[in-house]
Amino acid sequence: MKSLSQLWLNCLSLVCISLLFQACGPTSESTAEASLTESPAAPENVDKLLDGGWYLVEGTYAGQKRAESKPFQFKLFGDGQFAFLMKSEGGAWDYSSTGSYEIEGDIYRETFEFSTNSAFMGVTAEWKFELKGDSLFIEGPTKIINADGQEAPELAGGYNTMQEVRVRAN
């Protein structure tokens, strides 16, 4: 019999999947390329411009690029909250997290309130970001603070080890 916390995490994953699929419809491949030439969003509007669904089209992790023709990550933003769902390399939807986020200048900061990876519960991660049209570029993390308030770069394999490109889902 599964523990109550494991059942809760499984339910959370199913809710995230449902919300993400409802919000994230297909978008054209040219959207990412076209938006690379657009100007960055105005700083005072960035937090509202993230609202909605985004899928990851390209990611580089510790120097290894992972790009697929099908999305393997979805992220929703709204009212200072995020929900995140990811496929393993084997194709199973097996990781999800939710929490709050804030933006300060070119820094995106998220705090994990729930996660299928218990090591991230209560963790705050900071990233550099840039929004160009319908493309969101994230690099980092630049800082990770664990639930005890201590810096913990090991949670992400070190600092500045990831680069991601997300495209807004229409």
C-alpha cells in the first residue's frame, strides 16, 4: 500500500498533467525562430507576460543538449504560481512540481512548495531569464537556497549548469 504522501504526489502529478494539457496546445515550430529576433519584453510587464502555458523546446544540462521534436516539459505560470511537468528520457510523465515565483529585473526566482522530488520541497532557485516574443530563455541556476536557508548548488548539479528555451503554447 502506498503512503499517503506518495498518493498525494501522484494526485498532484495527475492534476498538473490535466492542467498542462488543457493550457498547452500545439504551436508552430517557426514561432521560436521568429521570436528570437523580437525585442525583450518591457520589465514592468514581464510577470504578466509569463502567464499561460510554455513548453520546453531545447535544453542544455551540464553541457549536454537535449532537444526533441515532441515537448518533454510543460510549465504553467499564473498569479505568481507555477506548475511544472516533465517526461523522463524514456517518455514517462514522471516528475512534477508546483510553487510560487517572482521576477526581479532579469532574475526569475521560484520556490518549490510541492514536488515529486522531496529534495526540492521548500527550495528556492534563481535563474537569469530573457523573454523575447513568445520565447523564454533561462540560464542557471545562479543561486539555490535549500529549505533550511543554506546555499545548495548540489541540488542542480552546480551553478550555471542549465540553459533552456521555452515557447509559449497557443
